[in-house]
Amino acid sequence: MLTISLASAVPIHDQLVAGLRGLIAAGKLAKDDELPPVRQLAADLGINLNTVARAYRELTDAGLLASVRGRGTVVIATVERPSGPKADERKRIEAGLAAAFNDAKIAGLPREVVEAIVNRQIARLWGEA
Amino acid sequence: MQDPLITIGRILMLVFPPFMILVPLVTALLAPQRATEESARARQRGLHLALVAGTMFSLAVWGTFVLLTPRFASAQWAAMWSWPLFFPLWFGLAWPLIRAKSPHWEGAMYGAEAASGAVRTASLVNRERLSPVTRWMWAVALLASVAGVAAIAARGLMPFPLESVGSGDEAAATAQRTQWWIFLGLSLMGPLGLLWLPRVLRAMLREPEPMDAAGSRDLAELYAAQRRRRVLGMFWLNGVAGPLVLGGIFALVTWFPNSGAIWGIIGGVGGTALGITGAVFGFMMTAERAKIAEARARLERSSSASAG
């Protein structure tokens, strides 16, 4: 299942990309799994066709999805194709995490709550230590 | 043999218009009352009165033509063709009344249910892969659509006219040969329709199935069962029954031209029955979608109540 919120400040396209990446990262979408046609997903979510098509295209460019003749859009990898040197990827992810931690601090979350969130996310994707 | 059938045909033609005129009122009366707001009920009362008055008026129009039939031959034709009064009664009054009685019909009709709510959840299953139409069913449809064309085409191998009528042979041959060409062309609609049907069924499989925020399994099952019925019904009606009725009647007229009146009556009754079945099927499918939309709204309410 993929859920989006129209009330969120995050654009729908970004929510779709993040949702699909999350499902792939958590193993709920495995290699060779077919995604629904753009029309179907757009109709079910009541959003524009182009928004879904753009999200699929972004994940295709990242090397996670591919359009396969006779099958539609398929998950072809669960690890993203690096778009630049390895060190740049790491910097990008670190910057993203730093921004999330800044948000947590400004929102007034205590250290132990942030630690619990981080541990839960690590356990979700990499399993318990 | 011919007379009783023609009598039955005439009786059917006589009762068909009042039947069609009464369908909107009866259907609207049978539609369940689900509106709770007083304003909706007030609107219903107005539509209800208008529908009763419109039905009475239409029946009076048909009855007048029937009564005038002994004096004017054209009145019989006018009585028979009063059945299209069904359309203004249905689309103008009955349908708005049904929608007023059950607000979920609106969404079920126009797919608007997908656009409601801030939180939207969708299944990631490719429904185009879930067609309930199997290969043997396609084989049956192919057989049904090709059988009529083959039977009509085979008639072309025989002489025209099929039976000698004496001095009028030349005219009968021309008439039968023209009819044969026309029916051969028309019967090709069966196989041509079959080429189009997979696209139609694929579009039906893609119809919106918005989930509740929690992605309830019960709701998914309701959708799956309804999708199956919808696609299978469309397939059997358009892929098998339609070509069989069309091709069958054309083939019978082509091979037995002297009994054309009987085939005309049987074809008319068969075609009408098929049309009514299609309309009833479409209506039932919309009703089922409305029920699912209602179930989804209930699930949304209960999940937001438990979250609150």
C-alpha cells in the first residue's frame, strides 16, 4: 500500500517518490515486482497522471525501476545507481540526515526520543543489531 | 406455426412501452433510502412527485395511441414508439432521485470517490494482471463471434434465390443477394468487437479503487469481488451473448428468408432482452460500487474516530 497526504506541506510528487523508495528499502517491493500502471495509481489516489509518471521517471533515472515491454514498470534493483562519486553520495545523505536532526532539535524532541526514532528506522531497514 | 408467434410478437410490442415507462418509477421506489439530511429528503419529495406525474402522463400518451389504433393505422406505430419516453423519465427524474436517496451513488458513478479525503491510500498491485477472463472463455467468445459470420458466409456458396418462386426468381435473387451482403457486413461487427473488447476490459480493471487510510483487507476483497463480476459480466454480454444474438438472427434470416417475419420478432425480442440485461447489469454494478464507497466512508470514519 502507498499512502499520501494532501494536507502535507511535502509536494505529492516527493511523497510518491519517498513512499516508493521506502517500500523498496523495506523490502516490501522486491526486485522483479511489477508496479501498477500510471493510470491506475493516479486514479486510485485521485491525483494527476503526470505526477505519478514523473515519480516513476525519477526512480527509473535512479536505476530502481525500468519500463519493460509487456510488463509495464518493474522494480529492477533495490540499490540505487550512484549518480556521482561514492563520496558525493555519502555527503548528500549526511546533509539530509543533518537537516532531519536540525528539525528534531528545533521541534524540541529530547535526545532519547531522537535516538529511539533512529534506532527504529535502522531496525526497519537493516534489522535488529 | 407462424400466426401464434406473430401474435406473441404483437403482444410483446404492445406491452413493451408501458413496461419501459414504468421502469424508472419502480427502480426509484426500490432504491434504498440512505440520505439523512432534511434538505436531501425535501429534494426527493419534489423529484418523486415529478416522476409520478411524468410516468402517469407518459402512460396516458401511450394509452391514447392504443385507443386510437382502430381508427388510425399510424397510431399503432406511435404507441409502439412511445417507449423512448423512458429516457427523459430515467435521466431527468429517476436518476437524480436515486442519487438523492443515496449520496454515495454520485462517487460510484463518476469515480469521484477517489478524490475525497486528505489521506489517500492505493494498492500497488497491477490489476491489469488480475483479469478473470481465462483463455477458454476467449475461445468461446471467438467461436461465438465467428460462427455467425461463417454461417452467413456459407450461404454465399449456395444459389440465389435458395428456393424457386417461379416468375419472380430474378427479383428474389437480387433481394436475397443484397440482404446477404448487408448481413455479412453487419455480422463482422462481432469479430471486430472482439478485437476491441480486451482494451475495454483492461480499462475496467483500471477503474479507481481508492482504499481507506489503513488499507483494510475487507475493502480490498469487496473491490476484488465486484471487479470480477463487472469484468465477467461485460465479457459474457459483449463478447458472447451479443455476437450470438446478432450473428444467429442474421444467419437465420439469410438461410430461411421466407420466415423473415418470425426471425424479425425473435431478433427484436432477443436484442431487447440483451439491451435490458445490459442496462440492469450496469445499474447493479453502479449500485455495488456505491455500497463499496459507503463501506470505505464507514472505515474512514471509524479509523479517524479511533485516531481521535
